[in-house]
Amino acid sequence: MTFLVGVVIDLGIGSNSRTENANATDDRRGEGMNMSMICALALIMAPAIVTADPQPAAPAPEAVVQAQVEAYNARNIDAFLATYTDDVQVFEHPGKLLVSGATQMRERYTARFKEPNLHATILKRIVMGNYVIDHERVRRTFDDGTGTLDAVAIFEVQGTKIARVWLISGPKALDAK
């Protein structure tokens, strides 16, 4: 708004053109702007000026979780960890702590990413505020063979990173031999 007022003053259109033009001998109607026109212009332009945000918007929580899923499926540990806070916590729902911090995340998922058939398919996604809930079907290599399991993952996103995760795993279904 200060910028707009400065422009109005610099252009000289903030003066009362009616008073200045009252003594003029020639007809100069239409030149300059009166104060009501300036106020109307300011009201029209102010929202655009005030809401202009030079900072790029943070990615939506859904985009953060999607980047995590893509890194998981690519088995890219660095890209995967980049989607999490350094003090991330992962729980087996409701409250059994499985992982605390980036170091434990790296250890857990470096081993998991060695599975050649590892792949998560999102069956359904719900987004509510900064929470993303995924119903996943995960293809894995278990100790007793390959197969799938359904899981629900509840992600809490803070800013641009996942801060907490709650996992609910269904039974595994082994592939026929």
C-alpha cells in the first residue's frame, strides 16, 4: 500500500485537481484524477499488492507424501529421507515406537530397499489438513517368500516434511509357489 501511495504522490495525481483547475481558462476536464478516483484505484489494486508473496508456497502435505512414495518405490534412500524431519517418529499404531530420528530411519529402510521387488501401490488416499492417510498394498520379499501386505499409513506433515507416521499392517499374503 505504501508503494501505491508513493506512486500516486510522485505522479502528482494526489493533488486536488478540481481546485487547481478551477481558475484555468481552458477546458481541462478529464486531465488528472480526483481523490475519489484515486481511492477507488487504491481499493482495486491494494489486494493484489498486499497479497503478493515473494516466497514460494510450501508444497501441500499430499505432495510431500507422494514424493516419499516415489522415493520408496525407486528405493532411493536419500530422496526418501529428504521427505522426513530429522527427528521423525514412526509408530506401530497406536503408540509402539518403531523408529526415532533420521539415523534409525536410514538403518531400517536401507535394509528394506535391498528387496528387489519392493513396491508400494496407493489404493486410496485421504487428505485432511496436514494429515495424509494412505491405504497401501506393498509388495515385499519376506523371510518365507514373496508376497504382499495391505497397510494403512497415517502421515503428519509439518511444513515441508513428514514428522510422524503411524502404521497399521494387515496380514501378509504369500505368492503361490
